[in-house]
Amino acid sequence: MAIEISETDLKSLIHKLSLLKSEIQKVIVGQDVIIEEILVALMAGGHCLLEGVPGLAKTLMVRTMSQALDLSFRRIQFTPDLMPTDIVGTEILEEDHTTGKRFFKFNKGPIFAHIILADEINRTPPKTQSALLEAMQEFEVTYGGQTYPLDRPFFILATQNPIEQAGTYPLPEAQLDRFLLYVKIGYPSAAEETRILSSTTGSKKEQVLPVIGAAEIRQLQTLTREVSISEDLVAYVAELIRATRPDTSTVAYVKEWVRWGAGPRAGQALILTAKARALYHGRYAVLMEDLHTMAYPVLRHRILLNFKADAEQLTTDQVTAELLKVVSRPKISI
């Protein structure tokens, strides 16, 4: 639904995004691209999967962001013995002291918060991982035949460790596809690492202040969908997504290395996140730059490589880079 907002109020909202980033960077050194991708996912109304080796401040980044947002926050530590009811909630037997009658009351689980940190999500079995599916897609949970809506905005940030695979359970493809972005966190630069060591080993502790609330986030999510994108760029996105599929692609690189390509949800995700990135940078129309930047975290988990590609240690990012080179661009790219 379209909303009316003055130019001054719109600029104020966008300015709050820069304030939000500044608050996060009081604690998190560097990682500009990662912070931008997370905020883009929030503006687009989707969820993020963060992957990085231990010690790269994945959990700290999510916790710091929750402090800068005036939203409720819950952390769920995923372990092999975690049950779906530990996430969604369960019914408990209670007694009405006035009548003496007993009844079941639904006790809400930690999923009922604005921001959810699903820490080390791949350490729990698929049965428990799937407890998130309905919440991620429908923004509601069902228990005992009763549906319970979740507060909006609802934002899941899941983390996983790529190197220690003993005792882990890879996320099913259906659940991976529910994540709007797959964000990979790398090591800091030499200068950033020096700053990290200097700022985290003393007694000074930065105070992160909330700068934006739930109503403003919902307003930004609505405005994101109203950002303009030309029909030529929509057609380009469709062609790019179809080029990832070996059965319809004309790209030899894809036919050689890819087993399964991306589905229509990838195109939706690419357009939405490109719109969010444009608004994040103060623009009201999508540019080719937005699509190319967001293509990597959007397609990273939606392209399945074949055994030959795995043996050659190719990555989906390399496939995406090749596609961005060869798929023809529209003459007018705004």
C-alpha cells in the first residue's frame, strides 16, 4: 500500500539509517559492506544468513544492531538437543483459581520478538531448523491448530561456522531459499585489526543508543517497495535469473558447472534488495550498480554447483561474476 510522506520526513528517515550505521560502528570496526547488506535486508523485510569463522564478531554485530534499534531482541542458541517447541513455544496446563477449572495456555517461545539471533543454526537437526520456516515466510506460527501472528518488523539473523562441520546439519535447500541474503564475513584488514585490538582490550566501553523504532522501520519497508525500477531492468533481472539454470541457460559456464539454478524468488529478492540499496543511498530509482552489488548475496545460496565444480573448488560467487559479464545489459540502465 502506497503511503504519503513529505520530502523532509523521507530525508529524515534516510538520515536515521546513517545514524544507525554510526551507532553500530561504535562497537564494530570496519565491515562496512556487511553492515550495509544487513540493513538492506532489514529494509527489504527479509532475513539474513551470516557465515564466518569464529571470532569475526558475528554475534556481537547482531547484538549491537539490536541495541541501536528500539526493538525487542531474543537470542536462540542452536544445539543438537534443541526442540521445535523451544523456539515456537508450548502449551502449559494452568488452573483458574476462582473456578478450579484447568485449561491449556500457550506459552510463547523466543521466536516472538522483533529481532531473532539464530546462533549457529546448523548445529541443530533439520526438524528443529524447520520450526523457523513458517515464521520466516508467513510471519506467523501455528501451534495446536491455532495461528499466532508475529510482531512486525520481524527479522531473523542466523549465523553459521563454515569450517567446523563435525556435528552440524547443513540447512535444507528450502530453508536456505527463505533467507533473503547470504552474507559472508571475511577477515578484517591490517589497519582494522589493529583498531580492533586497541579498542577491545581496554576498559572503555562504548554505549550504543537506539536511533530508530519499529514504526519507522515498517515505514522504510513500505517505502522500499515504492522505489522505481525501469521495465528494462526488470527484464534484465529475469534474464539473469533464467541464465543460472542449466536447462534454459545459453551460458556455457553455467551448463558446465551448475546443477540447479535459482528460482523466481531469487529475482524477487534481487529487485527488492536493489530497491532497498537505492533508498539506503538516498536514491529513489534502481541503478544497474544496485543489481550487480546485490546479485552476490542474493544468488550465493540459490545456485547449486555440480560435483565437478565442487572438485575444482569453484564458488557460486564465481558463477555470478561470470553471469554479470555475459548477460547482456539493457541500453538504458536506470
